[in-house]
Amino acid sequence: MGMVLVTFLLSAMAVIYSKYYSRLIFIETQQQEKALAQYDVEWGQMQVELAMLLGHNHLETVARDQLKLIMPLREKTIYIEP
């Protein structure tokens, strides 16, 4: 009878430990999913920003205002045949 009781107690302790461990894993999974969702939001914001920065108007504005570049005159443009 004593051996059955020891086996029962060890089995109960194993069940308690596995439940506890699975809850810890669940909590960690939830935290990682929350972080992933935040990264998805940041990725979307960066994609919008990148699209804006790569827009033709933005590049032309930066070239003209910050770099002081001007569009060359048509008669000074040289076209090279491939």
C-alpha cells in the first residue's frame, strides 16, 4: 500500500509541475505574440515611410533644396546610344 501511495504522490507532483510549466510557456508565447504584433505595426510604418521617401517628388525636393542641384538645360543634356 505504501508503494501505491508514493507512486500516486509522485504522479500528482508530475501533473502539477507539467501544468505549471505549460502555463509558463503559454505566458511566454503570449508575450512573444504581442511583441510580434508590435513589430508588424512598426514594419508597416516603415514601409509607408520608405514609400514616401522614395517618391519622385521627395527626391526632387531633397536634390533641389538640400543639395542645391538644378535640372540641366535640354540643350546641355547628352544622350548616349546603347
